[in-house]
Amino acid sequence: MTIQAPLQPGTTATGTIRSVDADRNAGRRGERANWPVTVVLVLCALSVLVPLYVTITMAFKTTSQAVDGNAFSLPAPFSVDGFVQAWQLTDFPRAFGVSVLVAAITVVGTILLASFTAFAIARNWERRLFRWSFFYLLAAMFLPFPVLALSQVKLTGLAHLDNPIGVAILHVMFQLSFSVLLFTAFLRSIPAELEESARIDGASTGQVFWRLVFPLLAPMSATVGIFAFLASWNDFVMPSLITSDPALQTLPVLQQMFQTQFSNNYNVSFASYLMAMAPAIIVYLFTQRWVMAGVTQGAIK
């Protein structure tokens, strides 16, 4: 048996239905697409997808197909000769290993150093020294590497760090400001009462950080690690200036050879570019949800 709710005085069933329809129509009007924004987003997506499409199609073409002038045509037949030649010319396993080493040191070093610094600043914000240290780090964001390139090249040479290890250390330093900013915002959303409870139980500052705070920083650590990885993997200027041994260069630097001696072998060039881009693209595709979630974490306390 169905029980209907009594109508309010002065209303009818027809009037109620009409008011419901009016509310639905109003909601639909409020949910109309913002076409100017949609057009801009579509154009931005095409600016990325079209070059990626050209890179993929050119990489799987033969040399004769690559020089026919039609970059948008599909390869017929598909060929992997460009990948084979690029693998041999760049000594891809060695260059890939160097890039992985630099990126791994950068990610681990950035997460650890930035989390330490942010924890000290966030929990001692009332002290002037820590507050000024935070502002100092923020000011460092406005000093890109090209501005300091000559001094960094000189210092790394004097310290015998003109190698991938020195490149990784500089990557950590230049990623520190932005990473501390993200960690500090996230730490402010963690209740200080949790740490006070741990201290009452006898935990030291190190135990509080490693056993309580650092596990809670996992979402932001993932975001910071992703940004550090992408910045390190795709960097060209710093490794090319710092690393003195050509045999220890990273993948982005080795791509420069295809702009000079092998500039006519477009299929080999694009195959090499695709192999260098693939790890960064794969990592971002699998971790993009942490990037967006981590950036918005801690925005509202």
C-alpha cells in the first residue's frame, strides 16, 4: 500500500508537478556548458595530441616514407628500423640507466629534504627564524637555473661533481622551494594534537616525524615525487652544462645529435624522441590522480 503525503493548503498536485519541472529546468539552465572555456581546452589538448601523433607515426615509418613530406600519413608498412638505429646510436641502455639514476636520487632526495624542512617550518612558525627561512625558500623560486648556470658549473667543477651525481644534487636544490611550499600547506591541515599525544607517550621528535607525520604525508610525497621525476627526466640544460663526460649524459641531451649529423633521418630522430618520452608519459598517466589530489590537499584547513 502506498501512502501519499498530504498537499499543503492552497496547492494542487498539478501545481506541485509544475514547480518540480521548473526546478529541473532551472538546474539544466545552470548546467549549460561554458563554450569559450571548452574551446580553449580543446585547443590546448590538440596542441599536445597532434605533435604526439606526428611523433608516433614518424617513428614507425621507413626512411623513404619519413622524407615524403606528409607527416600526418600513417606508416605503410609499419617499420621498427628507426627504433633499432636509435637504440644503437644513442647507446640507449646506458643513457637510460644514467637518466634513471639521476631521477631516482632527485625524487628520494627531494621528498626527504623537503619534508624535513617543511616539518620544521610548519611546527615552528611562530619563531622568526623559521618564518623567514620559509620566505627565503619562496624567493628562491624566482631564480631559475639558467640565471645561475655559470656559477653552478664553476662550483660543481671545483667540488668534482661535474657528473650525474652533481646534476641530481642540483635538481634536488632547485626543486626544494616548490616542494617545501606543498609540504608546508599539507602539514598545516594535520592536527597538532596528534603529535602532542605522541609526545605525551614519550615519543621523541624523530619518532613523531617518522612514525606519525611522515606516513600521513604519503599523498603529498607522491605528488612531490612525481613533479621531481618529470622535472629531472625532461631536463636538458642542467645535464648538458654540468656533466663533463659525454658518455654519462642523460637521454634528453643525447637527442641533440639528431638535430645535426642525423637531421635527415626523421624516422630515427622521432623514434629516439619517443623512447625518451615514453617513461615520463607512462609515469604521468598512472600517477596523474595523485598530482591533482596532492596539489589541492591542504588548500583548506
